[in-house]
Amino acid sequence: MKIEIQLTALTPKGNIVIGKLPLFLDLEKPIFNVHSGGIELTARENQVMKLIVQGKCNKEIASTLELSERTVKFYASSLYQKYQVDGRGQLVHRLSLLGEAEADISK
């Protein structure tokens, strides 16, 4: 996916466009996600995180994402490590403090 960012400079006479910067995104690689508290998550980690916040158990997450429960546990553990928490409850609490849990439930 290609997007273009316009670079501007603020001058006494107003904004001046100083260039354009093409940005190429590979959606298969980890992405910086504004809904993750500034923590880099893969697309799959983000999906698992949203379902955890919605109160889904590992079996439900596995069924929804067509994964094994063991794989879901792997992603959950990765999230716990990235957010420096010991479990689901602490993860949801940390996300709520970051203002992320409510944003993710509505999606």
C-alpha cells in the first residue's frame, strides 16, 4: 500500500509545501498501531487483543480467528510481555488506563 505525506514548513507568510514523501506499507509485517498504547503489535496480536478486551476466552478467540487454542495462548503471552502484565485482567486494566480498551470494544 502506498500513501503520500505532504511536508510543509511554517513561515511568517504562512505554510509552504516543501515536498511530498511516499510511504510504502507492508501489511504483513508488524505495524505501529495507534490503538496499542504506542506498543508495536502485529495484525494478529491486535486481533487477539481486541477479543480479549471483549471478554472472549481462548477457545472463543481460537474459533473466531480459526487458530488453535495453543496459538491463542502464544499471542496472549506475547501481549502480556509487551504490556508488562501478568495476565488477562491486568492487560485489560492497562489498556483501560491507556484509553484503549473502550476504543477497541466499539470496533
